[in-house]
Amino acid sequence: MISGVSAYQRAAATTSTPSVGSMAAADGDPSDFSNMVQSLVTDTATKLQSAETAGARQVAGQGDLIDVVTAIGAAETALNTVVAVRDRMVGAYNEIMRMQV
């Protein structure tokens, strides 16, 4: 159990996800949300490219399998975060559209 917790902490340290404080703007400025989404998508694309590069290096015999697994895990976590944000945005939009004016 302890080794699982330490492995999770190491994985969490290698993946950078925006904190709740950075996601919620204090003044409600729409550009803050736009910047957050843009940085989230950019970070995800970077992690996906890193995972692809690590996989290609492993196939070429120049990389370590642990690096590939770590890069793929980070890319998967980042992609799941983007999908979750998208789902919440679509849900909020649908809820607004159902409101009676």
C-alpha cells in the first residue's frame, strides 16, 4: 500500500494539471478561462508529442520502457482532464439552453 501511494505521488509530481485556484477567476474575466483552456490544450498536445517521441525512441532501441510508460501515463492523464473539462462545458451549455427566458 505504501509503495502504491509513493508511486502515485511521483506520478502526480510529473504531471502538471491546473489547480482549482488557477481554474476559477476571482473577477470572472472570460479571458482567464480562455487562457486556462488554451494552456490545458497546449500542455496536453505537448505531453502527447512527448509520449509519441518516447515510444519511437523505444522502438528504435534508444529509449527506456519506463520512460515510455511514464510519458504515456502523463499524456493519458492530461487527455482525460481535457475531456472532463469539455464534458463539463457541454453540460453547462446544455443546461443554459434548457433555461426558460
